[in-house]
Amino acid sequence: MNGDNLFLLLKQIKNHIIKTYNIMSAQNFLYLFGYTNGLSSASKQMQKISNNLVNNEIISMDKIEDQKLDDDFFQYQELLNIIKQDFKLNLYGYHGIYHWQRVFLNTQKLAKYYNVQSEVFELFSILHDSKRENEHLDINHGKRASEFVKKLIEEKYIKLNTRDEEQLIYACANHTKPDVTNPFYNDIIVQICFDADKMDIGRVGIVPDEKYFLTQYAKELIINSRNKQIYIY
Ligand SMILES: [Fe+2]
């Protein structure tokens, strides 16, 4: 069976799953397929559809253009290459570069709403999961990411003002279990980073729950998307 036929067959199966069960099951299926078949053209296509599911339908993201999935998606190419060198997981897996892209797009959606801009958004997106050692429970990966950020700042791969540096370090270290007593917990830039990451949790089959989000706008997006009818193509 060639890639195109396989793709059509999988599309039919996927639509059947969506009709019979629910969108999250279909999404899990797409991801599982992507992982078990490496990076064939069919599975790459599946990843793209899956990304669109998360970003367009589940959380009403603006459409992701194909070119945005290319390597030059991010501004920090040199830094990205350094991150890739030591990345211990599948670069295209659950916590890999597609996730980083979606997190960044999510930050932009929230940032636009709150009328804020920051370089921290892109840096958080590409760094927060960069020191994961497994795809499951890795409670210290945020702390390791923040140590990595400090090293990158020292070595001048990251050049930010002091406030931005502190936001980035806090956001990376605390993105799974935040220190709520730290004043940065209430910082809008940090809150957008945390929410943008959680908005992508549908990729692992977990339906987002608004109670875990910090910004009101992210909560609204989650609530509005919950019962939305899903159509593929
Ligand atoms: Fe993440």
C-alpha cells in the first residue's frame, strides 16, 4: 500500500472514530499512528491534521499554515539547534517541536487578547520541555529546563532584560507544579505561558478543564470549545 492509499484509509478510519466515539479518541489515534510509523509522508500529514484539530477546532486557533510547520517557524534558529542536539526524546513526539509550535501559537492568541508582547513567549515555548527525559511523569524537567536557561543566559545565547530573564526562568521551572507564593505566579506573561502549554493538552487525550487555567480568556476558550461540533476537511 502506498502512502496516499494508506492516508485515505486512515482518514476513513479517523472519521469513523470521530463519529462513533469522540474527538480525543481520534486525536490519540493520529498521534499513535505518527509514532509507530516514524516520519513517513502519511504520518507527517497525519501530524498536521492532528495539529489543526487541536488548534482550529478544539481551541479555535487560527489556521496553521503549512509553512509554519517548517523548521524556520521559530526566530531563534541557533538556539533551537542547540536544544535539538541534546533533546532526549523524539523531536516530533508528544513533547517535541510540534508541541513547541502550538504552545507558541497559543501564547500569541492569548497575548493578542491581553495586548502584551514579550520575547519570553517564544523562548518558553522552545525551552520548557527541552530537558524532558521521558514522555510521561518527569517531575524535574521544568527545573532542569530553568537551569539550562540560566546557562544559556550566562553563555549569551539568550539576551533578555532582567525582568524577562526572571519570567523565563520562573515559567520553565514552575510550568508543571507552580510555586504559587512567588509573585511571578500572578504575572500575565507567565500566566500566558502556563495556559498556552495546557491548551495543548488535548494532544495526549486529556480534555482541558478550565479550572486549571489562570487567564480568563483561556478559560473561555476551553469552555467554548468543549461542545463544539468537529468537522475534518
Ligand atoms: Fe509543554
